Amino acid sequence: MSSNGGKNATTYIHAPNCKRKALSEMGVCDSFDDEMIRRLSKLPQGMDKNEWLATHTLCLFENVNALCGTISEVCTPVSCPIMSYPGVPKAHWIDERRKHHLYSAMQYIDCVLSFCEKSAKDERLYPTKYGSAFPSNFENHCRRLIRLLWHSCGHLYTNHWEQLATLNLRSQYGLVVAHMYSIAKMYDLLESKELSALSHTLQLVRPVMLYHGCGHQIAQVSNGSNGPQQFPSSKSGSWGGYPTTTALMYKPYSQTC
């Protein structure tokens, strides 16, 4: 709903599972609003599209790998015997021969990250030499990579949300999901069903960032507390820009698949 207050009016949107944070708890990840993420995802003028997609897909792989590494000790075949993520209670891994495997979440995610790692080192997919061109099917590769990264990231929400809270990584998770959604939607990298599930998860995990009419950034929460919390924007660092950065310290997932 909207409050009527002329040019200084503020639009409030309620998002489930979002709790108020104290000013001291606000960090860089909380200061990235939707418009900033959109601008960081938009193809710069004169930039090759495949080069831009390569930059973002590798960045997302690094950050999803970082998040998965933080819960690797609690995501086990015993705790998560079946791979699941939003909208899919039982996921099968499909190998290169199109054979379906019902793996535990740990093994499924291990296969995802192994696939991404192998792809990143493949000079045919991600050429590093001057004058080398991207393959004609590079966008299809990006679609598969983003889809698999979403499965892994989605599992963290459905099964390990509380562990992420204990590790104080929910804000980082929310920013990674927001970046993934922005890239997937802007460049048509996910089918509508999976994009819808990703969008719904994003609404659940990331606080809605708003702008007051006078230009100050605020966050609206839905737990009935007194009004929005105000905090300054941060311009330091970026996820999803160029060049990429890895914003999390992590223990990488084992690459054994």
C-alpha cells in the first residue's frame, strides 16, 4: 500500500520472513536495492554479450560455491538424503548420457559445482586468449549453468535456512539470489516455471529496499514493528559488476563428482 504524503511519500511493500535489523547490523549486502542490481546486470554499451554473461555466470558460481561450502558439514546424505529445492521436492541428477540419478543433496550439489568448475577451465567455453571467440552455443551453456546453480542455491533455503542464520549469511544469500534472478530474467536464462520459483524465493529471503521521496534509502519489514528502518547506501564493492569479486570467505565444496 502507499502512504499519501506528496513528493515525500513512501511506498511500503510487505515481504514475509523479513525481520528488522539494527543499524549496526546493516552491511554492504543490505544496501544493494533492486535498481542497483539491475544496473549492475545491464549490458554496458560496447561490451560483447557473451563476455558479459561469462563474467556474471562465473561470479555467481564463485558465490554459490562459497555459500554451499559454509554448510557442507551439515548437508549430508543423512540430513538431506534427497535433493530438493523450491517447487521440486525430489530432484534427479541427469548425467551426460541423459541417465537419471537420485542423489543426496550433497552429491547433487557436488556434481553441479564440479560441472561449473570444469566448464570454467574449458578454454572452448570460456576463452582467455586474445582473439578467441565464444562458442555458438554459449548462451545455452549459461542457461544450464544458471539452472543448476539455482537448484543448489534453492536447496540452501529449503533445508539450511536456519544454519545460514546461525552463520549470519542470510544477507549474503539474499544478494546472491537477487543477482541470479536479475541475470536470469534480463537475459532469458531460466524457463518460466523455474524463474517464478526463483522470484518467489527472492521475495521470501530478501528485505524489500525502498526509497523515500527525499532520496534516503529505507527498508520496510513485515513483523509489525514501528515503521521502516533507515540506513545509508554503500558504494563500496560490487557483486555482479566487472571485474568480479568473491565476497565470501569459504571452504570450497569438495569436487568429487
